[in-house]
Amino acid sequence: MASDNSGWQLPIGKSQANQSAQCTAHQAVWLNTGLNVEVAEKLGETRDHVQIYHCILTSGFDSQIQDFPVPEWAQHKIAKIEGVNPFETSAKQWVDNVDLIEIRALFNQIN
């Protein structure tokens, strides 16, 4: 998850014509964080029609890493990239009035 100094947010992208939702998810993560991820199963969709996917970091990253470098191209809008447990945050820490209960329910589906 990324922070723009006003709170945490999920990397979200808008689908292009003829682009799958999984491809959009991969592209959104890459463009917002510079991280290459494998887009796994769809966890669900929020009430705002945002599709949420389980994404797994590709090789090259230790599972213990929590803070990631912010790519130069993202520095104008992203201050920090970090693996955040939604159960250890409060709604006040999120941007765009994220429904934290909804995010937590989807997060619980990850095995």
C-alpha cells in the first residue's frame, strides 16, 4: 500500500479497452509502486465497484521486507510504500474514505 502523506491507499487503476481486470491490477501496482506482482485470485469487489485481487510479490523480495523504495517517477505523489496489515490500522489512516471493514473482510480470504 502506498501513502501520499494524507493516508494509506490501495493502488487502483482504470481498465483500458481490451484489458483484463487482472492486467489492470498488475499495471496499477507497477505504476504506483514500481513493484512487480503476480495477480492471484480475485478477493471480491467493493461497494464502489473496485475489484480487489490478492497480489504476490515476484522473486527478488524477502517476505520480511515491509518498507519498499519509492520509484523516482512516483515520488511526486507517493511518500512511502509499505506492506500494511489492515487490522493494524484505523479508518482515519486511509485516503478516500476506504471502508476498512470491507477491506478487512476481503483480506481474510487470503490463505
